[in-house]
Amino acid sequence: MKAFRVLSVIFMLLTLALGSLATSACTSTADNSASSTSGGSSSGGGY
């Protein structure tokens, strides 16, 4: 029973880590698309 509790805690931590990674990836993608659509020179679209 103790091993099951440890595994459930590890699984929950992995789920939280993946969720935070997915959220940060979506945020960075949204930031990149916003800077490219606004013509930001940081994205190399200032030609």
C-alpha cells in the first residue's frame, strides 16, 4: 500500500510538471506569434 502511495505521488508530480511545461510552451508560442505579427524586429521581420 505504501508503494502505491509513493507511485501516485510521483505520477501527480509528473503530471504537474508536464502541465507547467505545456503552459510555458503555449505562452512562448503565443509570444512569438504576437511579436511576428506585430512586425517585431526581434523575430527578424523588420526587413
